[in-house]
Amino acid sequence: MTTTRTSERRNSVRIAGSYPVQLWDHRGRLVGRGRTGNLSESGMFVLVPGGRGVSLNSLVRVEIELPRSPDHPRMTRRVTYQALVVRIEPMGDWRGLGLDLVDKVC
């Protein structure tokens, strides 16, 4: 039996999680609202309807609503990152976006 190995570029463990996100372009225009598919310390995969105005290798501002703690999942905090779009996957009327987190804004 032959085993095929692929190169894994990720240095962080990914966890599945569906959290609300908003994406803004470099001019401060809202370009999408969606949800995370998975996330890690260094990036995330986001699903957005259409994904207009988002192109490969562009910088976007990502605002994500995360639970404050596992004990209080309804209490959230907003975290904002600057991210680089490294992958765009058409998914019907939706787009899957692979984002590398460049800088934490707040």
C-alpha cells in the first residue's frame, strides 16, 4: 500500500467553530458578514455569502465575536484582526475564505 504525504503549512492547531464575523476592505467598507468554519492562532476559514470586493492576497479587517468563556457562551467579546486573504473557494452562492492573521487590532 502506498501512502501519500502532503505538505502541511500550518503551525497551529485548527479547531472547528462557528462564530459571527464581519469583513471590511482597506477603505473601511463592509464586504461581507458570515461565520467561521474553523480557526487557529494564526488564521481562520470564513464562509461569506458572495464575498464581493474580496480578492486573493488582499488585506481585510476581520471582526469576530467570540465567547468570553466556555461557561458563559452567550457573553461575547469582539476581537479585530488585520488578515491576508490566502485562499478563495467558491461554494455556490457562498465563498470560503482562508485568512492568515497578520496583526491583532483590538
